[in-house]
Amino acid sequence: MTTWFTSDTHYFHNNIIKYSERPFENVEEMNEALVQNWNNLVSVKDTVWHLGDVSFGSEEDTVNLMRRLNGTKHLLFGNHDDDRWNWEKIFKSVQHYKEMKLNKHKLIMFHYPILSWNGGHRGSWHLHGHCHSNLDNHNKGNTRLDVGVDGHNYKPINFDRIFEILNDNKFLSLDHHVSRSISEQLRAIGLKEV
């Protein structure tokens, strides 16, 4: 069993193709590619954490599409997820924020990126969505990762890949836990302040 993470699928959202420059002709092609990509990776015994902005379709269309997806699914609400829907029809759990341990690593999950999160200075990692990979240039060396489909070939990302990306990175503290300035922290990991 593998644990996967994803965000910002935006099923049934025509404008996301233009906004995020997705390589699809229309929403039907996008939906089918996202479903196929998901099911090619995720088995029925796997777990998937969806970090929000699931769909712009109706509740019925969304439920029908999501039932086609493999795995046990959990949802962290995004800004476009209607809290009046019965999300429990398709997700085992529904919440706004989640902290959990996976393979001895503490994960802090939220739809939005956080600059300073619980235990960041002690090695916890922050997984989020919302930004459609637009923060990637600001993430070099940090222990925060946008798991949205736009930054991962329109596919969920598994924990092993997250480990490869974040394992050697350092937390850039913006709070009282580290006495060095941001400039000093950036220099320590080989980056320059922009």
C-alpha cells in the first residue's frame, strides 16, 4: 500500500486549462487524462490525500467522477470546495488541516502554503496545494512542497518521491526558533536572497 498526495485537480473547470496552461483541448479531455493518470498509479489498496480544489462540476458529476478513482481518499478543503456538499460520499475523511506521521516523518497538510508550520524547525514537512506550482522557484532548499497536479505531470505524487525532493532540504525559519536571519539561512544552504 502506497500513500499519495494531490491537489487542485479542478475537474470540470474550463478556465483552468487556460489559467494554468494545461495541455488539454477541453474539460472532457482534461478530466479523462486526470482520471487515467490517477488510476495508472494508485491501486485500490492505496491511500490518497487530496489537498483541495477538487472540482468545479456539480456535486453529482463530481461524485460520479471521483467514484472512478482508485484508493481510499481523504480531503482537505480548498477554497473552491463547497462545504455544503456531502463529501463523505467519496472521501473517508474531510477536514481543513491535518498533521500526521508517515514513515517517521511528520507531515503538516493544508490547502494553502504556510511560511512557518508546526515542527518545521524539528524536521516536519509542509504539503500544500493552491499555488499551481507557481511557488516552485521560491521553494529551493525548503521543506515545503506544492503537491498540486500542475507541478507533477497532472498526477498524484507518492511519499517516496516527496522524500526524494525534500529529504536533504532545510527549513527556512521565519519565527523565533532560529536566531539567524533569512539571508544567513539562505547562504547556509547555498542560495542567494532575491
